[in-house]
Amino acid sequence: MSIRNLDDLLAEGVSGRRVLVRADLNVPLDKQTGEITDDGRIRAVLPTLSALVSAGAKVVVCSHLGRPKGAPDPQFSLRPVAGRLGELLDAPVHFAEDTVGDSARSTVDALADGQVALLENLRFNKGETSKDDAERGAFADQLAAFGDAYVDDAFGAVHRKHASVYDVPARLPHVAGRLVLREVEVLSKLTGQPERPYVVVLGGSKVSDKLAVIEALLPTVDRLLIGGGMCFTFLKAQGHEVGTSLLEKEMVETCRNILERSEGKIMLPVDVVAATAFSPDADHDVFRADGIPSHRIGLDIGPETVAGFAAALSQAKTIFWNGPMGVFEMAPFAAGTRGVAEAITKADAFSVVGGGDSAAAVRALGLDESSFGHISTGGGASLEYLEGKTLPGIAALEK
Ligand code: 3PG
Ligand code: MG
């Protein structure tokens, strides 16, 4: 990659310099308690932050959380993240109550060498996500004033043309952090010459979200296994009834067209677990994919499908997996995701797990993270990378 990285910045010396780090600390929070349910993204940025702390930088961290609408909204405050980050770094993290206001200024000004500050949610400011270059630029000016150098370690956000990702690096000396570097190194193996067979597993709820990546991957992969909510639109395209399962009617024709062109590379479920309601307590049974009753909702792939997918995965030398196979958050519908994940860990292959949801599934199901080749912190970002799109955050670092 023709991008300067953290080691280049460290070699220049950062002691006493203010380094602005864009991180992706967009972690899932429990709706009731507000507690962090998966801190994987916080852990993923520690190598960069620790290196800067050890080198005596004044580290100013910024991130988004959720999708607030350009104004402060307490449910999206980064305060709990500051607490968790402090625990993991084993050092206090000074939290600013705003992003670029008085609190941020005084917090940054008070930093001693080797100390860390976290600014409040970037998306509490309209300028962060604005489509208007001038509005984004004005916000980027304010952010850039907090740093003498900029490090992008927010891989999960590199596909966003946002002020902190795209405009700040145009204003400061900039490098890629350790996480961004590693993510790009790994994903570029998949877009280069992956060792074959190359098998991709896609899940998640919507076909429309995955359409571009399916189109981009079809010529490249040897096998494409499709589960999750999106499989029902494909099953419908095969001529099956899907009961009350998730269905994107307007995508059926597109799916039929994809299947026709897929040269038999696409594997769809042959059985599904379908319930009487979207509830962990609902009655549920396994049905043939061509025999889903009209009043049932499909919530997971069935055991025969898991076995078929596992057999395909056992042959693979390269695997990419994005998206759960079912509603794994509900125990009765977790077997598909677990089965596929376990098959991936058993395969003698280089495996990449892409996406917040699949990464969270790996941890929530108690699987050993180290048995995967790489767990990406980026969902949309890793998919857009595989689509071959220009990612604004990466392009900005290249300049
Ligand atoms: C993610 O969770 O995918 C990243 O943090 C990006 O968030 P966004 O989809 O709200 O831009
Ligand atoms: Mg996303």
C-alpha cells in the first residue's frame, strides 16, 4: 500500500506532539442498560493507541457511535466507551463533553505527554456527515486544530466520506494506523490471487445490501453460500413459497437473474428452521426449503444445509464470511451460524470474518477468535473493499 503508516510517524518522533486518532468505537450497546455488549472494536484500536502513548504523544481520539442526527443525543454518548477504553489501556481516558467545543479544547489543552483524551461523538455535529463540502470542511478545520498529525485507525468507517475520515487528512500529516494497515493487507489478499477453492458465505437480512458484493464476487469465487434472512428472496426466486419469512419482493427477479448467471456456484439452503412467530419461545421445526408452511417464518438454516455448507467449506483454501445465517441472538435459531462458524474454524484455509455482526456472533457464541485468520472490524467497509470500490478514507490517506 502506498500509504504512510504508524511506524513512519513514530520514526519521526511524536513525543509531546498532539496526534488525532480517528477510531471506530461504534460498539453495540444494550438497549436497556446502555452497557457495551461487545468491545471488540475498542480492543482492535489498542495497538495503535498504546504505541502512541508509549512514544509520549498527546493522544486525541475521536469516533462516531450509532447514527445520531447531527446534534447531541445522550443515548449515543461515547462516555461509556471512554470508561472501557481506560480499563483496557490501564490509564485514565480524559473525556470531553463535546466534540470541538469548550470542553474539547480544554481537555486537549490539559493533556500531558502520553495521556489520552476521547472527544464526544463526532456525529453530534452536522458537519461530520454533511454532503456539503464546505460544511464538512468547516468541521474538519475545527477537528484538525486538535492535532499536529492524524492517524486513521477507523477501518469500519473508511467507506464513509465524512469529515473525520476524508477531510481531516487533507489538513494534517496523515498515516494509517495498525488496524487499518492490517485490514487492508488481509482484504487485498482476497481481491488479489486467493488460494483456491475460494468460498464465500453471505448472510444477513437484506439482498439489496449485498447485491453489489454478490455481483463483484461471482466471477471470482468458486462457491457462494447464501443463508440468513436474504436467502428467502433467493428461495422465492427458485419458485418456493417462503411463508412469512423476510422477503424483498422487488428483488426476486434480480435474484433469479443472478442464479441463472451463477454457473452453479451459488448454494442455497435445502432446509430451514421456521417458527410460528419471531420469538425465542415460538414453536419451531425444520422444513424442506420447498415446503415452508404459509404461516411460518424462517429464522435459521436447517441441519442438512449446515452439513452441506460445512462440506463445501472443508474443501476451501480461502474463506470470507459476512453475515449471520439466522437470528443467532435467539438460542433456538443460533445453530446455523454456529455450525458455519465452526466449519470455518475447522477448514484448512485462510479465513476472514467480515462485519460487525458476524464478528459479534463469533464472540457471542463463545468461539475461539484465534482460530480465524482475521476478524474484520468493518462490515460495510470490508464489503465495499471486496466490491473494488474506492474507499474515501483510504483514498484520503494515499494523497
Ligand atoms: C459500522 O458499524 O458499520 C461502522 O461503524 C460504520 O457505521 P455507519 O454504518 O453508521 O456509517
Ligand atoms: Mg454498518
